[in-house]
Amino acid sequence: MHRIPEHVSVKSALAKLIGVDSRGVLSVYLNTSPDRVAGEAWRISYKNQCRDARCGLPEPSVAAFDRAAAEVLETLETSSLGAPGRALFLSEEPEFFYSVSLPSPPKEVVAWGTAPRLEALQRAADDFERFGVVLLDKERARLFTVVGAKIEVSHSFEDDVPGKQATGGWAALAQSRYARHREERVRRHVARAIAALETLNASRPFRRWFLGGSPEAVARFQNDLPPDLRETVRGELHLELFASDADVLGAALAASETAEREFEHTKVDNLLESTSRSTLGVDLTVEATEDRRVGELVVADSFDSPGGVCRTCDRLVPARRQCPLCGGEPDLVPDFRQRLLDRALRLGAAVEIVSGAAADKLMEHGGVGSWTRF
Ligand SMILES: [Zn+2]
């Protein structure tokens, strides 16, 4: 029997899988970035990993492992691998089969045990949520990452920069040399802070970060940033360099909330203003999803719609209409919204759920829309 996995988000997978204890669970993490899928490198890698995992198993588990490994392969071969990474978890219990799209390629794993392997899933959840904070003036720098409303790592350093006025009765020439010397020290301090931010981003990746401190140092820091970091800075924090960790955390969480709301607002505004490669409203968005054109689904948290599934061809059909593909009759389903989300995720689309004012605005246009691939 060919089971179809339930497609779930990283967060809901964690909620379902943490604490699970079973006779045997297969956990699979695969790198499904475009070059791996095109050359089918993922398949060779998956088979090799299965062979290695099978070697260490006690005899009674081998048959169950083989069945699960074959089931995963069949699922991967018959589904679209749109996301850069995929995690699958399954046991022989009928409902226990989950598939998760990952935002970045994971370290590949095939493992069998009584509990699912969740480290990489947890890391993906953290990476998604994490943000960075930099406070600096001309001599000091403090860097933080924040995950789950807590400071995860913090790091600070000072550079010795001489004061503005040289003491003693120097001539004008000496004064200007002194100023250049000071200027060079400040430049080095800023460069060191940027390098520290890059190192932090490499070890604890964040999709957004915030900057605060003395206006002059902040301006120079921003000016010297490499483009990828300049694109992800989301706002300024008004904090003293000596602020307590608790104050830094409070200000950063508030800024992050605001930035997230602005991000959702911009996303909805762009969609409403778009004239190509996008859809608005349930009819066109369901059609684009079923035609496998959707790259990103944007859904208001309050969105819901009546709808059904075509008895003949399994297509999602909004409201009580006939199937536009085959003219068949749909069976109405109580969870049409969830089925639309599942189908988009299964096709490798990203799903962004917006709330608050952005959701209200999207609800005026049907509550759902999408960016399409073509
Ligand atoms: Zn149909």
C-alpha cells in the first residue's frame, strides 16, 4: 500500500514529533537543492545512506527498516522536490508519516531508532526565527543572537581608540597626523565589528538583524557592510552601549515584532499591486496551485473557504462548482483551507501566513493569493 505523507511545517512537525517513542522510526534528511534533484544525486546519496544505516541494525529491525526506506524512496520519486531540503519521518503506525520542506539544505541523515531524530529540524526552526543585534560606538561593540525570546549568544569587545584631543602643545602638523591615526583606529574597529557579525552569521545564521549605538559609528558601520548583510538589517535600536542584556533583549524583541508586521504588510501590498505572475482570491489561487505554478502562497490567518475535492481527478475545487478540469462533481470537505496549504507545500511552494492588519487587508481580496513561477 502506498501511503501519502502528511505535509507539515517545521514547527508543527516538532510539535508532533517531540517526545514520540515508537518501536521503530525512520528519520530522513535530504539535500534537495536544484542541482541535486536535476542530476538525481539525491537518489544515489539516499541509497548509500540507507545501506550504511542498515549495517548497524539489530536483526529484528532490518525488515521494518527496509520497508520504511522503500516507502520513502517511492514517495520521493512520485512527488515534487521543490524545496532546498526535505525531512521525512515514518513508522509502521498507519498515521505516522510526515514530510517537511526545509528552508535550506540539511546535513543528510538516514537513521532508525525508537525516537525521531529532531536536531536538524530544531536547527531549521531556530534559523528561521533567529535574529541578530549589534550595538557599537567608536571603541566598543556588542553582538547578540536571539532565539525564542532569549539571548542565545553574546559577544563583546573593545578597541583602544585615542581620545579626540591630543594633549600637549603639538604643532598643527602633529595634530593632523594624530587625527589620521585616530581615524585609522576607528576604521579598524568598525572592520573588526563587521567581521565579527559575519562570523556570527556563519555559525548562527539569521535572516534579519538590528543595529544600534552612537550615530557616527552606526553610519560608518552601515556604509562598510557587505551587500548581503546590508539587505537583512531591519531597523535601528535606540540603546546605550551600556544597556543591560535585559534592556537589549526587550528593545530587540519589540523591534523584531514591528519588523515582522512591516514585512507582512509589504508582502500583502506587493501582492495587491502586482500585475503579473501572481494571483489573488481563492479561485485563481487554487487554480494556480493545482496547475503547479505556485512559488509562494500568501494566506491570511483568518482565511477559510468552502470547497471540495473532485471525485474523478482529485483536483481541489472551491465552493460547490464542477471540476474545471474534468467536469466531475466535488465532494465537499470540512478542511479545504488545510488541503490547499498541504498541496502547496507538497509542490515545494513556500507558505507565508500573515496576521493582524496585513491579514485584514488580504481578507478584503479573498484572504489568499500567490506568487507564481510562470
Ligand atoms: Zn476533476
